[in-house]
Amino acid sequence: MRRTLLIYVTTVALGLCLVLVSLMFTGFTQGERMARTALQYLGKPYVLGQRGPEKFDCSGLILFCAEREDVTGLPHAACELYELGRFVPRWALLPGDMVCFDTVQDDDNCDHVGIYLGGNRFVHASSAKDEVTISKLTDYYDKTYSGARRLVSPYI
């Protein structure tokens, strides 16, 4: 029993060391890199159905940034993206998490998505502002917030 526990603790410690070493060499996690990628496209026009790099809709921005992190095969629909990844409670949001909103009161839980930046802010392709922009979760979007999903690793 003690030997099994020792092996388990050693394995966990080795895994944590590998994560820390990878962070030292890359400097940013996948989520942070995804958020940084999105920020490079601030001001690009919102166009329904577009996935960059010159024009985006909300889910197109998610797809474009996720593909830069080798996450491929995602659907180009906010309501379908909402079903993917791991659910993240609001208090546990990390940069790169996909934040989801139900801005149109209909049968689905999500019709708009963005990429969480930290500090209660997210980047998204906004049809209201006709461009990729930064908004606060505590503004208009607080009332329409429907959840968050983690599509990329928060560790590497």
C-alpha cells in the first residue's frame, strides 16, 4: 500500500514538474496564446459566416484562434460550440476559455461566444459593434451569460 502511494505521489510530482518546465520554455499556456491571438485582430470587421483572418463572426474567431493551437474540427456555430469542451464555473475562468451567451431568447442556450481574457473581460466579434472588440462580462453580457467551456489546456 505504501509503495503504491509512493509511486502515485512521485508520478503526480513528476507531471507537475513537466508542466512547470513547459511553462518556463513557452511562457504562455494554450489558453493565453489563444487570447493573445484574438487580440491581434481587434478592429477587424464582423461579417456573419467568416472565420478570418480579415473578417470574423463570433464563432469564426473561436475557430481561427483554436486552430492556431492545433484544435481543429470544431463546428462553426455558437450553439454547437457550447456543447464542446469542459464546463467551467464562472469563478474558475482562465484566459482562453470560451465564454457563451444567450443574447436571443430562443430554444438554445448559446448564440454568441467570445474568448475570456481575464479581469472580467473577453474578446469577441461583435455584430452590435461590427468588429472584433473587448467587452466586460459585467456589462450587458452579465444578463445573457450562459456559461463557459474550456477547449484548450490551461497548463501547456
